[in-house]
Amino acid sequence: MSSNDAFPSEFGRLRLNHVALVCADIEACEAFYGGVLGLSVVWRPDPDNVYLSSGADNLALHRGVPQTGGPLDHVGFSVGTPGEVDAWHERLRAASVPIATAPRTHRDGSRSLYCKDPGGVLVQLIYLPPQALSPSLGLVSDR
């Protein structure tokens, strides 16, 4: 099935609900995603699991030993303006978060940076201009 095939009308459009990360140091990861990035803890069923949310996006952290070379490339969070990317860069540097790629503007007008969480997961903060938010590109919902 290609992306050009008609999507069956009996199905609603899928939306990403959450990303789940295995964390060797779940406390450090919670401090990063909660304390530095500002996600709120919404559920902590036990000491080995914590669920966070921005209100629209959800992140699950599970204590364990991460697999080497897993398929995850990065986790991306969107911001509202190009200037916010730069402001986040300063906040992350002040919090001694490792910066993998400094802020840069892409050819579509988006602007992003990459940093590393305490477990080494690559995290992107990105501003997407209106043309990048077109439903035809599949980056946002069409509602």
C-alpha cells in the first residue's frame, strides 16, 4: 500500500498518542522532560513508570536497559515561533543539556535544534511555518 492509496472511509485519521522511552535513569529523564521541557506528570503507577504530557502530546518513561541501536531516530516537540527555538537553546544550555545541533533554519522556513536527553535520546525542538503544516504533507491533522 502506498501513501497515494485511498484511505478507507470507515477509519478515522490516526494521530500519534505517545512515545515510550526505556530509561536507565528514569529520575534524570523525568527531570529533563518535566523540569527542563515543562511536561507535566499525569500518572505514576509505580517507581518504574511515569507518564508525562504537554496537554496535546504524551510521553511514557519506563525504567529499563535501553537496547543499543534501536529504531528510534528522535523525539520532536513543536514550538510556536522561530525565536522560541533560540530561546529554548539558551534555556537548554543554561541547564547544561548537551546540544547535538545548534539552531538552524531549514529550506522550508522551519527552524530547529537537537539536544540529548539524559539517556542519550535525540530530542528536536522545531518551529514549523504555515506551509509546513499543510494537511497534504501529513504533518498535522486536517481539522
